[in-house]
Amino acid sequence: MRDLATASLDVTRAWALSPEVSLRDEAFGALAYHHGNRRLVFLKSPALVALVRALENFADVNDALDALVAPNERARYLEALRSLERSGLLRAR
């Protein structure tokens, strides 16, 4: 079993939404449910939802952030992705 406390999002690797995760769009963003660990996570912005869905289309996290996130917002979105990875919602490809 993976130690979630020590997990780390490597921004130089390709990542994607875990196949065990379902997203349900909501007005505030989306609900993410992990069918394996039964975690329910609120993605609190439509822009974050778009980033998470698009990750699989980029060579690495840096490319995704460069394409979809304003430079002044990068740190905030990177921290959100790290949190999602620690929760098991993202997986390395």
C-alpha cells in the first residue's frame, strides 16, 4: 500500500486522473469520488476540473500548467494537484 503522507507529485512526469475516479460536474467545479479508497473530494473551480481532465493530454504537469494556468495562479494550482495526488485521485502515467 502506498504511503499517502509521503506521496509527491513529480511535475516532470505525465499524470492523469486515476481510472478508479469518477468526476461529477457541479456549479462550483466537480465532485471527485475514488471508488477504491472511497474518498470524496471537492474540486472547487471549473478551471481546476479542466486542468485535471486535461492532464492526460500533456507530456508532464509543467506543460499542462503552462498551457492552462496563468503564471500568477501556477503555485495555487500546483498545490491543488499535489493534494489530489496525495488523495489518490491522480496517477502517474
